[in-house]
Amino acid sequence: MGTLVLAELPNNAEKINSLRVHMIIGFVIGLLTLIRIFVKKNHQPLEPLKVENEARKKLIRFIHMSLYTLLLLMVASGVSLSLISGLGEIVFFGSEAALPEDFGVFLPKTAHAIFAKVLFAFIGVHIVGVLLYKFKTDSSISKRMWFGK
């Protein structure tokens, strides 16, 4: 959303409201990611996937760990950007300070943009993997992700 939408908005109240939504959604995603990691660590593991190939098993694990890591890095870089730029004060606490003209001058913005692109690529790979698994094994892999499964 940031690179595609927020960067193009003029620095006005609409942009502040959009940034507020962006930041809240990012925080919620980070919180849900931490909850997911906690649940995975503290509950019985799921039934193993029907994958014979060891390289594929390692790739699946790598993709999952990368997704969690990238999500947390997105949140960390977003929070860092907010703190360094004063954005949190402007968006949530009514500071009269002006929005920065260019967030690109802040290193966390560059990291945030890079993490976003890599995350979207990994999400794409993950979706392709889920679809391939579904068609190869004819099992409902999505049921594994729900509570109590």
C-alpha cells in the first residue's frame, strides 16, 4: 500500500488518515504473526505433509520461516520509520509537525520497501506451492491452517 498508494498522496489529512489505517493494519498483522508463532511453538505439530522429496521439505520449511521473518521485519521497519520520522506523533497524537516530504531519506523506509517486495514474492511462491500440493495430492491443505486441526 505504501509504495503504490501512500507515496502518491499529497501531504494532507487524507494521507494522515491513510497512514493511520496502514499503521494499524501493520501492527495487527505483526501481532497475529507473533500469536501464530506462539501457537505453533506451544501446540502439537500438524500432521506432516505428504512430501517425499527432502529438498522440497526443506524448501517448504524455508518458505514458511521466511514468511514469518519478513512479516516481522516489515513491522519492525515500519515502527522504526514511524519513530525516526515522527510519524507516530503526527498520526496518532495530533502533533502539528508536518509530514516528511520524502520518507525515502529514512533508512527504515528503504528496508520497509525492500521487505515488502520480497514478502510479496514469497507469498506468490507460497500460493503456487499450495496449489501444486493440492493438485498433486488431492488433499485439502487449507484445513491444516485452522484451529484444532
